[in-house]
Amino acid sequence: MNVQRFTGRDNRSALDQVRQHLGPDALVLSSRRTGDGIEICATDGLPELSQASNSVAAAGTENEIQLAQLKRELASLRETLQQALGERRWQDSAGSPPVVATVAQRLATLGLGRVLSGELADSVSGATGLEAAWHAVTQHLIERLNSLSDEELSGFRVKAVIGGSGSGKTRTAEALLQAAASRHAPDQIVVVHCGDQRQETLLTDLAARLNIRQYGAEQHDELAAILSNCRWAREIIIDTPALSPGRGSQDPVLSLLARQRGGLAAFVTLPANASSDHLREIMAHTTGLPLAGVVTTKVDEASSLGAIIDVVVTEELALAGRFDLRVERVLPVSGNEMLTNAKRLAKRRLERQANQLKVAV
């Protein structure tokens, strides 16, 4: 790990230096007030598993055992470091002004990461009252949670749906196809399957029932040819295999979608019940793809929305919608709705913890 110290006149300037030198995924290890201002000790994060996988896998299949052991060690190290950081979260706020410290603690309770929480809390360092500061921070957060309307989402002609295994990717593609069918005639829509052509899915069945043309593509050139030949289509829905961060640049999804023409826009499905680490791993893996927005999934299974909010704001991506399993549609979602639900889940979690404490006592 690359551990560095940064000093600024306040938290915001110090955090700006952290982001400038170590990037948005930097981990803040500690912060303290000095005679020169605020000193932050940060690292550029743990080694990426995908990078480790590539370097080891390149040596040949005989290194698979070493690779598996390395993954376990990195996962254990990441868990240990995050646990230590979690224990320090509240201690680090002791030297901050009361209003800033309380705002940072509230943001942490929502599930936001340390860097974003610190940046937002420091933005109200001049506030005199807690409620005014909290209102200002939440409004600023809502403004940074940009969302797409139904009209804006439908305006993307070629939509590729990507996501990790079990993220609800194919169900989201099915919902987008249903929406396209409500706007256009069947002969104006195309579905492209980039996964196993022998495997039938709900998307395959739906397209067949709606009499919509279906194509298969396993290679970059095959997909490019389909997009070129289907310039007449009003909408094209592309279903892809699950992303494989462990394969790094060898992930077939990356080679399929990278540098595709025809106005292709990729929408990544992020399950709200996944860990912050998993979401960041997916986002880091999709760097270089033409990402147009995020579709949140499995919100009904989530205990917190903080990780989703943190990733969307940090990556400066738009909220393309929320897949609702009950109606099997991608519904518009606003920043205000996201934050309101995040508060509700945080309150429920705190109440549950309080009840557990009462039982323990």
C-alpha cells in the first residue's frame, strides 16, 4: 500500500489533495488537527484483485492454487483494514467542530464512505446550527444524485445492460424491452444476446412472444456488424454475460463493448444489497466502457443505500432507474427518493440495533 500524509487548512482542502494524488477510491486512515490545519493519512487502497489475477494468471494454469490463496489473503486484509477504519470513524471526528462532526456521523450512519462523508461535512464547516448544516448537506447530496427521466432513458437507441452475476441484469434487460415494445412496433426493435446462445432466458422468451428479431454475438466484430446492419432499428437491447472482474482485461464483456460505434450506451445494474467493496470493484472494472447510467436492483433486499449513493456520486453517473420486481419495470428514481429511502433504512437499522441491545441487557 502507498500511505501518504496530506496537510490542508481545513478538511476539504486536505481531502482535495487526497483525491488529486490518490484518486476517488483513496482510504483515509486517520486525520488530526495540527498547527498548520488538518493532517490526513491516506492510502491509495488495497491491491486490486483483478490486477493480481492478471499478473498471476499470465504465468500459466499452474499458478491457479497460488492465485486462489492470494485472493483469500487480499480479501482477509481488506476486511481487517475496513474493520479498523470503522472503529476509527467516530474517533477521528473528535477533533472536528461539533456541527461538522455530527454531520459526518450522520452521513456515516447512512452508509456513505469516509472520503465523501468528509467532503460533504467539511462543506458546511461555517454553519452555526446543526439542522441548517444537515439541510444544506442533504440538498447538496440530492443535487449530485442526477437522474434520468423515462424520456431521457428511452432516448438511448442502443442499450447494453451489464452487471455482475446475480445483479438482476437480464431481468432489467427484459424490462427495458417491455418499455421499448410499448413505444415501437415489433419490427422496429432488435434484441442481441451476447451470452451462451444455447441458453434460453426470460428475455429470449419475451422477444419470441413479441415477435421481435433476435441476434447472437460472441465477438466484438460480430456485434459491430449487427449494429451496423440494424441502423433501421428504433431501439436495440443488448444482453451481456455477467461481468468477471477477476479476469481483468480478459473479460469478454469488455472486449465486446469497448470502442463500439452506433451510439451504444451501457447501463450497469448495481444490487443495493451488495457490499461497497463489490460495487466499487464492478465500477473499477467497467472503466473504459461507455457508461450512461446506473440501474439499481434488489432495493427491497437492502439494509442500506449508502454504498449505492456513494458510488453514484463519486463516479458522477446518472441514476437511470430502479428495477421493481413487483411490476417488472425500470421505474424512474430521483435523488430525493434515494436519500429518503436511505434515511428510512438507516433509522430501521438503528432501531433494530437498539432493540437487540435491550435484549442483551
